[in-house]
Amino acid sequence: MYDKWEQDKYPVLHLSFLEYSATDLDAFKKSLCQPLRDFARLNGITDYADDIEPSNLIRNIFTVMLDKMQIVLLIDEYDRQLTANINKPELYEKFRICIRDFYGAIKGKKQIKFMAVTGVTRLKDDSIFSVGSDIKDLSYENDYSSMIGFTREEIKHFYLDYLKLGVAYENDKSQESVTDSEIENLLDRMAEHYDSYCFDEFNKNKVFSTYSVNGFLQDIYENQTVRFGDYWYDVGGLPSILVNYVDSHNLDIEKLLTSEIAIPYNDFVNPTSLIDINDNVLMCQTGYLTLKSELDPYDNVLLGPANREVRSALFSLLTLRIYERNISPYATEKKYVLEQGTVEDIINLFNEVLAAISYDKYPVKDEPVLRALLQVYLIGKNHDVRIEQNNSKGRSDIIVNFPKRRVVLELKYTDKVNSEKAKLAEAEQQIIEKGYGLEDLGGRELIQIACVFNGAKTKRQITMYKQVEK
């Protein structure tokens, strides 16, 4: 629409910090200064004093600009150099000072008509943004909360032909015969995998991941099938900031296993530097958790995984941290061990998994930790896992569902050999009395396993197990 715009026009200075060095401060400054010089040249701005410091250079350019001249300034990935150096405090500090000085040079300048800044993290580090306090944070503004993402209504309106195509392929029928209820059913399943990201301070507007929806619909068109893949994680689900962060921090696995994590309001709304950021706030800013409550200054903020895709991605990330090697969940022909293996096969798999744990970082010290670590592995391998699922009589430890089989695990922990038999009997009796896994079973085969993990240093494995007889 550039040739149809009749209102005022402004030159655009676009700076992408992603293109500039994150390992060498001098190289970063050099890379940042060059587009400033190019912008000045292309817009006839001359007679400014050149400088190798970005803050000085942009200040000098503004000084010689015509009084009525204003520009639009767009800065992408403003935090690239900071996130890349979260584990290198000295280099982090050097980049922080340089970026602080740059924002200080442009703060409140009349030459800027409009400025927009994007990045992975929302920081309110006084030592950076006190000089840029005229920046308004739109991350959770209700008015903008549906802008980054698809709403269900938008998908149904703009991608109706793709939805009909998917239903037709699934049910071997013509597109013309697809019903509204079949389309709604497909949207419900898409929502389970890709919906519920929330960028709304009132926790009302939810959106689907645009990249995941596009990947899903493209898969329907190209491969003539409906397949709920993990598209987000494949393209960008492991930001470098998280790789660096988990290298130096132990994430709270038991908290991440819960559907909702409560954190103080101020920690969420006013995160400071990356060095001190709340780990759950960081997980939210990088897409692994999302807002589950309204932002109330007098209450905690609730966070949790948005959907099945991001939950799987979250636990894939955790497996990289917890396990020293990859343990394949497959038996033969890409069928899961839990789906078609014997009880012995299943226990052997779990013992192999437990043997791969980094015990110095994540020691298995009790039953909740044991359950959490196995759940991380299973969810990270994209199993349909139910955690402490309720029935009318109690809560089972782990339930894994497949189309034709359900596997129920009741776990007990001990560090003494002479208590293993009693623990196994307790687990078996619990399964029998409380009927774990019987709820909504349908036509599935039910396998109920009582097992005991011995956490003594000389054991660290499931030492006793028994399949509960029907």
C-alpha cells in the first residue's frame, strides 16, 4: 500500500540485533553503527560527526537532522546479546552497558515519531530501561492480545477449505459432505494441541500457535492425512537462552509437572535482569508456559503449559537436562514398548531410563521424585500420560493410554531390601482396592503394574514388580 498512502510518511530505521555479534562487543558496535550510517546516507543526512560508539553516532545523526524530520525506529531481538550471555556475567555486563547507553541516547528524542521493540524476554532492568522508560510494554495488553496468534474463529473463517479437506481425508468422504459438527470436532482436537496461548491481562483471549496451525494444515494438503505433529518445537522450541539457562540452573521438575504454577505478581510483571529472573517467568517468556490467570496486583500469577504440543516440548527440554543419554521408547516397527511389550519389557525400559538419570543433579530420593522423573521421560517421548488421575476411590500414580491398551503404574520407593516385599504388596493392594485404570477404559487392554524402586546407591532400579491379576 506504499503508493496509496496519503497521510504523512516517515523514513524507517530497522535494526535487527539478531544480525549482530553476541560474542564480541567491538564487532557488535561495528555492526550496529553501519546501518545507522547507511540510513543517514540514504536520507540525505550529512555533516554529522562519525563515531565508533553506537550511542554517540545516533546522537550525532539526530543533532544534524532537520527540525521537522522524524523517523520510525524498529528494533528486532533487542535482547539477543543479553540472552546469549546469560552464563557469562562479564560479557553480559559489557553488552548491557552498551545497550543501556544506546537507549539512553534515543530516549525522549523529538526525532523519533514512533519506536517498536521486540525480543524474547520482557525485562525491566533499571540499569537498561530506566533510560528507555518511554517504551510501553504491550506483551499482555488486552487490546493486542489476539494479534500474535490465530483465534478459533479466524481459523474457521480463513482456512475452512483446509478443515474440510482434513475431515474428508480422515473419514474417506467428499469435501461437500463434511458437516459443521465434524469441522468443530477437528477444531477441538487442534485446540488441544495448539491453542490456549494467552497474552491477555484479563485471561480472556486465547490464541493458537500460528506456526503450528500452518504446519498442521500444510501437512493435510501435502500428505493427505491428519497428523498432530510437534511443529513449534521443531522450528524454534529450544531458544538458545534456555539452553544456556538450564546449563547453570536445576529446573523445578515437580512444579513443572503441575498444571498451574503460582508465582508472585511482581516477579511476573517486573522481571529484572536475566541473571536474576524467576525461572518460571523465563519459561513463560520463551513459550513453554503461558498465562493461566488474570494479572491481579493483589494475587499470585498462575502459569502453565498452553497445550499438548508445548507440554511435549517442555518435557523434551527437561529430558535433555535430566538424562545423560537418549533411551528409545520403541520396541519394533516404531511401536512403543508400553504399547505392545510385555510387563518385563516395560520394567526393563524403565530401569534403562532410571539408569540414565544424572543422579548428582536429580537424585531419586522419594516416591514423588521417582514419579516425576518417569513422567518427564514419558511425556517427552509424546506418550499420552495421565498424572495422578482421579477416580472415585483415589489417584493412580501414572496412566499411559494407547488406542488399544492402557498401562497403569503404582510406584513405591524404598532404600532397604528387607522392605521391598511389603512395599510391593502395598502397591498391589492399592491397585486392587482403588481400581486404578478402570475409569473410561472402553475396549482397551488394561495392564496394571505394582513396582518397587530401591533408591540405595548400590541399586537405583526397580527391584520388584508384579502385574495385578484381573
